[in-house]
Amino acid sequence: MNAVKIIPLGGVREEGKNMYVVEIDEAIYVLDCGLVFPEDEMLGIDAVIPDFTYLEENKERVVGIFLSHGHADAMGALPYLLDTLEAPVFGTDLTIELAKLDAKAAGLGKHLDNFFVIDAETEIEFETSTVSFFKTTHTIPESVGIVLSTPLGAIVYTGDFKFDSSASELYKTDFGRLTDIGEKGVLALLSDSADAEILTNNDSVTTIVGNMADTFMNTPGRVIIASIGSNIARIQQVLNAAYLSGRTVFFGGNQLMQLIDVAIKLDKIQIPSKDVIGQMKDMTKTPDDKIIVLETGNVGEPIKALQAMANNRHKTVHLKEGDLVYIGTTPSVAMETTQAKTADMIYRAGASVRSIKEDAQVSGHANKNDLQFMLNFLKPHYLIPVNGESRTLHAHAKLAQELAYTDDQILMPVLGDVIEFKQDSVNIAASVPAGDVLVDGSGVGDIGNVVLRDRRILSEDGIFVVVATISRRLKRVLVGPQITSRGFVFMKTSLDLIEECSDMTLDVLEEHLAKDDFDWGNLKSDLREKIGKYLFKETKRRPVILPIIMEGSSYQPEDEG
């Protein structure tokens, strides 16, 4: 064999957007194909996906795409990848069903014959490797780690995982399989790092459900729960706690019902009683102290729904005195400020707020002890921390050093680095195109930093539009200038400012019309520069200056008088 290469196209120095390429000889194996949802400053962006350029350029070498679990950070970008190349997709039953839902929604129904269901016992033989799997514990059933055999030792990818000795059969880790993999020899371990800074252990499911039920029973009014839609473990806990507290759960949103229908069909969610789930149309007939409203969605969506409820803009639920809003997910660092502002809105509406993290330590990711246990089980020669921002990757590295791993054994690549393993060496051999591709509606990759900058300026300082019609032949202004402002100043109270800009525009237009070498680009650039400087001097703001200068007819009708 030539060499084994590992290329992270996502998931390093960032949490989410997991995507790792493993090359064994000429064959390319793709581990996960995730996305991340945009932060607030990415105005109008729907999702951020990996750059697929390298895979597109080598699509004939891609032998398979292997999914660790059914969350968006592991498979959300799959429809975009399948739009550019054809390759078989492998995942557990629930993961494949959820991936098919995404593919159908993206109009890729023709690819569904290339989706294949595996389980923890499956081994798939390819020309250059055998791919196998092992059960892991996460917040969605049927999560698996992925193992690729190579002559140099196994490449192991954990996916998102944690250890929980109290996990039910649907979520239980196969510790015996981990031991077997470690004994056969592991070359490199790509291991989840999202919670590498967390030292405390997660509470058991029994503790979480008991705390929830106590909260529900001690709340006199309705309970509104916000959670991530794909956190099936949390949905199961809510259903169990609702049953124990004698409440009925009402689900908001068709997307959630689709997911729950799939999970129930595959027996991945158990309904404790048929009376525990209600129809939204029947909620008004149910006493407040018997109601739970479960609002879910992608990362920021449940919080936005709570804001709508607090401001009386939600289609079905308006918060009122006596309601309890229960935050059923631990916010990311990026969402903490938004969640705090949302809590303030909720209190102003008369309701109160409680978070699951006030009662229990909950997470779907491995803490310090879990990460060290994984290293002890698998005993890899090299560790590659993945799925984490820089600080958590470095925290993971320190945990490995406590187990006597040297700096040479801990590899910290950036996106696109090609880590090449040979018989007696490892090095960063090259780099390939990698980074963020922004998705806005049907547009993929057509939004860049310049457009985002303009959107941010528009949202902060507004727009200032100057319209005029000129005749280059007559060297005169035919119509205008007319000025419109949106999001910058209120026109009726800024007449002096508008008049000064109008005069300035007229001067610039006449100056350029008088030139023999008239140039449209120079004219508009001059207008933007002079008006922009004046507006900043007067307001200390920098709106987007948009000059719209048109060429008009030079025909002048005769005076009929």
C-alpha cells in the first residue's frame, strides 16, 4: 500500500460540521457529512456546510459515505453532497430514515436506492478496507462509531458519544466491542472533544426524569418546553415525566411530528400511555395544570419560538401568568446571550423560566473521564481531537498527556490538512480546499464575506439611495436627484441633511458630465465617497450608499404655448 491519509473537511477548531475523509490507497471513505446553523451575525444564512471541492474533484474515488448518527451536525449537509456526486450512504436504521427525509425534502428522491442500513454487527468489505461499527451512547438512538481497517492499524471515529452505565438498551455503549478493537491495534482515533473541558459526570436518565416530573407536578399552570428537535432522548424523557406527573404533551410543528412518527415506527420512542400525547386542537379544552407544550426545532428555533410566545406572535401559544417555560437543552456559548434575553422577555410576559441544567448535569458529549476511558479502551497510537473549538481540542490534548501521550502522538490539524501515515512516520503532507460554504435559500456558495458585510451594514446603519437621470449628450441632469433613506434617518426630520446631499449629488453629476472622459464607474464611486464622508461627519454612521444613475432621452418637446 502507498499510505493512509486523513483529511478533516469540517469539525476541527469548530463544533459541528463534522466531515472527515480517510484515504486508503486510492479509495476515499467519507465519515459524516454535517452542517452547522448560522450565528446571529450571518444575516439571512440558512446553514453552513463544508467545502466539497476536494471530493468533487475526486468523486470517482469515493467508495462510501458513513454516518455516525442522525443529527444535523453529522448528516445535515448530505443532500448538498449528493447533489454533486453519487456514492452509497451507510447508517443505522433510524439514521437512514432521517437522512431519507432530508433527501426527499431536497428533491433527491432518486438517490434513495443508494442508502443502506447497517448495525453494530455489520462488516462491509471494500477492496482496500473493511468498515465496521460499534454502538455508542448519545442523545439519539442507534449512534455508532466507525472503524476502518488498514495494514497500519485501524482508523476509529467515535462520532458524538458519552458513557452512561444507566443507559437503556437503545442507547447502551458496547464496551466489549471497544476492548476488542483496542486489542487488534488502533493507528489513529478521531474522538469527540465538545465537552473536553467538563469535569463533572452526567446525571442518569432516572434522575433527569424524576427532576422533570417533580417540576411539572409543582407547577400550577402550563409547562412550555424548548428543546432541540433531534434530541430524541430528551423527547422520551419529557414523555416519561409527563406520564408520571399526569400531564398531556402537545407537539408544536409538523417537522417534529415527522421525526416522532419515524422514531415511533422504528420503535425508538416508547409512548408510556396513549393519553400522554394530545392534539393541538384539543389544548384549549385541557386544564392548564395538565398541559405540556413541547416546542422543538434546530439550534436556535425553539428559542425564537419562545420569543414569539412572549410577544404574542406565536400561532398557537401566548405566554401568560402562571406558565413555566422549561429550557430542555444546554445552550452553546453562542446562544447564551440570546437565551438570557429570551428569559427576560418571558418574565415580562408574566411567565417564569427554569432550565434543565439547574436540576441536573446533562450533555450528549463525553466529559474528561469519558475521553480518558475511550483512550484506555482503544489505546490508539495517535489521537486526533475533533468536533470542538480550539480550546476544547487543546483540553482534550491535555487529557491525553495525562495518560502519557506525547506531543508527537497528538495531532491537531486545521481544516484541509492532509495527515499522511506511513509505516514509520506521520506528517502533514499537503492541504486541500476546505472551509465554510454558506447556504442561503436555494443558493449554495454564492454568498461570501462581502455580501455578509453589506447585510450587516444594512442591518446596523441602513441604506441611502440616490436616484437621478442624466443626458451625456446634453451634459445635463434631466431628473432628480431624488433621495430615499431606509433604516438610516427619518426623512421628515432630516430635511437639511437630505437637501445638502441632494445639492452635493447635483454638483458631482455636473462635474462629471462636463468631462470629456465620462466614466460611469468613476461617477458612482465619487458619489459614494463624498456622500459617505458627509453623512459620517454629520451622523457618525456609515449607511450603504446606493447611487442609481440612469441615461435618459435627450429629446425635449417643443413648448406648445
